[in-house]
Amino acid sequence: MKNIFQYALTVLLLIATTSCRDNENWRIIPYEPEETTVSVLYVVGNHQGWKPDAEVIGMIYSTEDDGIYTGYAFLNGEFKCTSEQNWDGTNYGSGGDGILSTEGSAGNINAPEGYYWLEFDTNALTYTLTPANWGVIGDATPGGWDSDTDLVYNPESLKLEVEMTLTDGTIKFRANDGWDLNYGGSLEELSAGGDNISVTAGTYQVVLDLSTPEYKAELIKK
């Protein structure tokens, strides 16, 4: 019986070895998640001298590449959005109030000076512009939770900034002196309606960056 068992074990080992040898070219292919394409439109107009090829330029983003573009930008009067950093591609102007047009004769879209949330639907050819005046609020700020310290747009960086003295405590960022639109969580990764952000006392340049789809903030010690 012992000899039979040893024989059977030897046969199984030979089969396993042969099987592995026959499949020596097998290889494990690691899973790589499919990359999502992000499309952009460039915001060109009075606010930046009508220069679509500017090195620093505001953009709105279609993060799902589905023709729906959103994002924040500073506007000052007339503007259009271009699909390229020139006038050779598809350009989006006004076809009427809330209506986009890609015709060469399309008028400029108009907006009073300010910082805005833009939504462009290039499928339905519609748009909306929502003012978004941002400030810093919290028990660490001079105004506490009662009033914001306004942020100021910096055209050289496309960011919102203010120098201010903070105490130990917490802050958040909110728009239009209300809570309908606010960001918290962490400075490195802001989220809508996120938790209060803890800060330590000091004088800082507070920088809010909403110029890309990954919103973040920075406290630069002075």
C-alpha cells in the first residue's frame, strides 16, 4: 500500500510540473482602471484681454467628457468660451439669454464684474452663470461665525486670497454670505458641506483655489 501511495504521489507531481512547464509563458496582467477623460473650455473675454492663448487662463471642465462643462471663473463684462487656445475650434457665444450659439456671428455673453459658477451644456446649447462671492468664516476668524472675511480674486494665479490673523479654532469657506454653498473637510481636499477645518493661531495669506476640479486651500504663514 505504501508503494502504491508513493507511486501515485510521484505521478501527481510529474503532472503538476509538466502543466507549469507548458504554461511558462503565462503572465499576470495587473488591473488598471480606465482613465476618465477631462475636456475643457477656455474662458476668454474682457477680464483677460481676449487672449485665448494666455499662459494663465480660466477654464471650465467636463469631468465625464459628456458635453456638460462646469467651473468657477472671474468675469468682467463680455466673454466667450473656446474649445482651443485660439479661435480656430468651436467657440461658444450668446444665442440669447441662457442660450449658447456656435455660429461665427454669435454675440458675446455678458456678466457684471465678479466671480461666478459657470454651467455650459454644449449638447442642449444652454448656460447659467451664478455669482459666487467667497469668504472665510469660523471661530478662528475676526468675525467669528457671524460674518465672513471676503476673499479677493488674483488674476495672476486665478485664486482667491486674503491676508488675515487667525486664532486657534476652525474655519470654513462659504459663498454669498450664506450656507447654500460652502466647503470644508481639509485644506488639501475641500468638499461641499464638509466639516470645519482646524487651524492654529497666526497671520496667514489664506488662498482658496477653485480653478481646477480638485478644490483646495492653503494657509501661508506670514
